[in-house]
Amino acid sequence: MRVHQIESARPWNESGHFQMGLYEQVRLTLTLLRTNLSQAMTGEFFGVSQATVSRVYRHVLPLIAQATCLSRQDLADVARGRVVLVDGTYVPTGNRAITGRMNYSGKHHVQCLHIQVAAALNGTLLAVSMPVAGARHDCAALDLASWTEIIKDVGWIADTGYIAHAATTPMRTARSAERSEFEKIWNASVASIRAAVELTISHLKNWKILATGYRGRLSEPPRVIRIVTNLELFRLDGKP
């Protein structure tokens, strides 16, 4: 197992010393990522204290990051020669006084971080961007994630939130105007294709730490998002 190999290669004083074996430590950490249970509740399930859960989580998370780093994909590499589906989603963080309105999303009415998700036409996850402030619009989030330059020369499909970019999007119609038959057919076709990226996001958010409210330090989500993305890509490894 990769985690065991990485742990074994560490100097003795860098390794964790817990009453749990390494396998159980990994299970505990993955449980936290997958379910986003409180540390106290997770401790009840594993028969350890909340303090031990916290120590195990912080010890094992970097090991998982190293073990799954080979699964990581750069969008610039995987987007070449294919049509890419792009959509934004949010990672709720709970109310944090320190961020003020910067992370408040008027669309979702929560404090959150904004991430971009790229998928293939069959719904396979390709990449997830680093998070930006939740108050940013999809277009701005795409620019801040440095994805605009990467996908400008490939075919990509998105919703009307990206209409200012060179994406293929549904057609907008003025509220007072009636959609033509062509617009109805076009929008239905684009929506049908885009359904794959919505499914990709739903699978990604099966890792509940990204879906039900991140409770940790606000400096940590970029690393957690990267690790969860790597785990999801690792899960999908070898699948068409």
C-alpha cells in the first residue's frame, strides 16, 4: 500500500505514534473526508477520543496526498484534443466573521468557496481548480483559476454563466421575447450534453467534506480539495 510505503520511509521521529494501526488510521481519515462527521462522532465509531481523531487526521492527510499525487491531472494535459465540459460549484464553509462578505455567495446564500470542475463528454472527471472566494461569479472564478488560457483553444461547453467567454453555451433570450424553435432545440441539446458535468460534480460531492460544510481552518480547503480530487481520480483510474 502506498501510504504504508511512504510512512515506512519517514524518519522515526516524523512518524505518528497512535493506539491505532496505520490501516485504521487511513480508514478513519477517509471516513472523515467521505462523511464529514464530527471528530467526536468519528471517535465513537473507531473507539478513540476526539483528540486522537484530530491527531490521526492531521498525520495521515499528508500521507494520502503523497500516495495519490500520481493520480493528479493538469487540465492543460487532459484537455488537449477533446471537448471539455466546465461548470462551477461551491464548497460551503459555514459563517466565518473573518471573511466578511468576501466568501458570501448571493446565489447560494451561504459563505463558501468557489471551484471549477472540468469533465469529459462521458462524465469522467478531468480536473478541479483551486478555490476562489465564494462571492466571485463563474466567469471571474474561471479567470482566477487560470483556466481561461488553458481551454481557450479547445472546444468547451458550459452554461450561460460563461457566456462572456468562448464557450459553447445555451442561447439567452430576452424575457419579453419568445424563443424560436431553433433556440429551443439548441438549448435542449446543450443541456443534454452538459448533464454529464452535473453528474461529475454530484460524484465529487459524495465526498461530503466538500458538500455539507467545511468546519476546519480556512487555510486548509485548497489542500483538502486537491486530496479529494486525487482520491476521486484514483477511484476512477482504469475506468473508461
